Amino acid sequence: MIIKKIYNNNIVLVEDEKQLEMVLIGRGIAFHKKAGDPIDAAKAEKRFVIDSPEVTSRFSELVKEVPVNHLELACRIIEDAQRELEARFSDAIYIGLTDHISYALYRYKQKIPLKNRLLWEIRRFYPREFAAAKEALKTIAYYENVWLPEDEAGYIALHFVNASQAGEEMETTIRVTETVQEVLKIIQVHFNMNLEESSLNYQRLVTHIRYFSHRLFVGELVENDDDTLFEQVRAAYPRSYACVCRICEYFKGKYGAQITREEQMYLMLHISRVAKREGS
């Protein structure tokens, strides 16, 4: 491998004999080296592939802006999470998560909290990723002597989710995108109203539909036998229930899929928030 660019003594951009670019990370790996020199990739503690000029540019900017120990911290967290979740993340997470952790530490020291308004949804739909993210907070506390709030575990969990789903089949990605659009259309027609896209309730609804649709298409929905809460919510929000029935018809007609009562209940709650016209 040949060095293309040296970011610092511990991080270099290299190119192999097939002109594939990758970043190598290792203590002192670039010491007394210069661009054009050969380098032994076996000495790297971590490597990840650069798949486009855009990613190369983003990484270059990242290394300029964040301390190298934050990148090393993110690498440790990613390795731990992959082992805990038995997953293989896309290499893009090294940029996104490093940037997030570095900024989170900056905000903490500046006393600028960032409330995660999707924390409930993340906890509910991605419990394993959230648990791994809470372990990441412990790692950050150990190396940085800073205890970040649980809201940050939610953000880190989403990085794990996105990195895990990066390799999903394009068909699933397309279906999820189309489904979100169709379900929102059904809601707007049912209530004869335009949804306020800048509102938090709208963002929560979209997030829920996206996660729900993905889990439906990959077969991760599980029915809950307790119908008591479902009946209570149905009685409290009759118009939302009628809307959910139309959504169920859409899924059954287009995909031959059945929506569980538990999922219907959560849809009713989200829809009632964005509609704000129950009982009218």
C-alpha cells in the first residue's frame, strides 16, 4: 500500500494495488513517513474503506476539526457495538459517529443540552441498539470523564441502526419510502387537512411509520395478546381508529400484510396528535 495523505502520525489515507482507498488508524503508523511512501497495513489497529471522493473530503474535514482521541474513542465504541449486536456496520459510521461524539462532548462542556425528542421511539423500537448505546456512554465516561445524558444514547443508537441498515436490499428501502408517503396521504385525506411538516408531532409520526414499515417488511412485528389497552385507545380516538382501518386496508391490499393490534394502537396515538381534531 502507498500513502496518499497523512492526517497526523496516527491516521493516513492509503491506496492499494487496485487503487482502492482506505484509512488506516494506528499509534505512530505515519511517524517519519510521507506521501508516496509504502506502508504496512498490518500495523494498523483499524482500517475502513473510502468509497467515494465525497467521503474522502468529509473525512479530511473531520480530522481537521476533531481531536484524534475522539476518533479513537468512536472506533472503540463501534467495535464494541458490533460485537455486542453481532453486526457489521457500514464504514460511514466512523465519520458520522465521531463527529457526533465530538460535538456532544463540546456541547456538554459548554452546558448546551440537546434534548432527544425521539428518545421514546428509539427506546421502544430499537432496544438492543439503545442498550449498546448506553454502554457507549460508559466508555465515553471512562475515557473523557464526562457522563453524557441518556438523550445522547438515543442519538448514538440511531447511528448504530442506520449503519446496520445501510446494506439492506434496495427493494426494502424503496417500499419503506413509498409507504411513508402513502400513509401520510391517507391521513391527510381522511381528516381533510394538511399536516404541519415542521411540527414535532409530524416528525414523530413519520419516524414511527418509517420504523414500523421497515420492521413489517423484514418480518419483525410481533403480536401482543393483551387487547385491553388497544380497546381503550380505540374508544378514546374513534376518528383515528377509522383512519388506521384505512391504513390497514392499504397494507393488506398492496402487500397482503396484516398490521398487529399493538401497531394499530401506536398509529392511533401518533395520528391523534397530528390531527388534533378528535371529537370534532
